[in-house]
Amino acid sequence: MSRKPKSIQERRTPLPLYRELDRLFGPLKLDAFAEPHNALCRRYLTVLDDGTRHPWVNGTFWNPPFAIMGLAIKHALEEALRGKRSVGISPVIGSQEWAHEYAIRGTILKPDCRISYDDAKGRTTGRPGDKEPGADRDSDILLLGPGFWNPRWKRGEFLVKRLP
């Protein structure tokens, strides 16, 4: 029996988006911030496990609660410096300190619409591009690790591309 998410932060990344990220940048083997009802990989870490306190594998997917985004991206960068590639979803990258300290070192992908997340039963809660009820903000996809490095980060330049 599935339970209802307490908030949008507990909703699952839509399967079509996850499958496309897995196809383009995977295989994705570990979901670093999940619960049994929304995990996208066979292996996953729960809130109690705290994905920022465990080693990741090469091919980690992460979509943490936005409240801990800075910690999550810092951990993703630490793992990337150990040679582990990861794919994550974050709020639109802008003036946040974590963007200029950590995210700038990787590749930022811009989706062409707002991501509408799935509910506890895997149903999309809105149509792509809808503001409500699926998402309350725009998101970016962040790639960190070998093959994703931004060669111009030391000059303060972000590497931004359109999500293929």
C-alpha cells in the first residue's frame, strides 16, 4: 500500500525524465535521496540514511529536498572529485552560494519546461510546463564528474546547455 507524500518534496521524479537521464548519462545505479515509494534505482538511500553522509557509486542520481540542496551539491562535487559521475536535479541555478562554489564546476542542463513530479502512485501531478500542482519552481539538471567538467569554472563561467 502506498502512502500519500507529505509534501511535493517527497514526490518522485517523473519516470520519462528519469529514463531519459539514465539513457543519456547512465546507467544510474543509486538514488541518493529517496524513500521506498519514490525510489528510481534498485539501490537507494533514505532520508534517515542521509545521502550526504554516504559514499556514492559511479552513476548516482540525486534529487534531494531543496532545503538541503547546498549540502547535496557539495557532496556530489566531493564524489565527483573521487571520479564518480552523478546526475542531479536542483532549483534553477542562480545566485545561491552553492551554485558559485560547487555547481559551476559541472555541466548545467536546462529543460524546456517545468518538471511536474509524480505522486505516490507514480501518476504525474500536472502536465509538462504546468506550474501547479506539479512544481512550484523551475529546475535544472546538474551533471558532475568525469566527462561533465566545466573547463571554464575558474574564470567564473558556467557551462550551460539545453537538455537534449
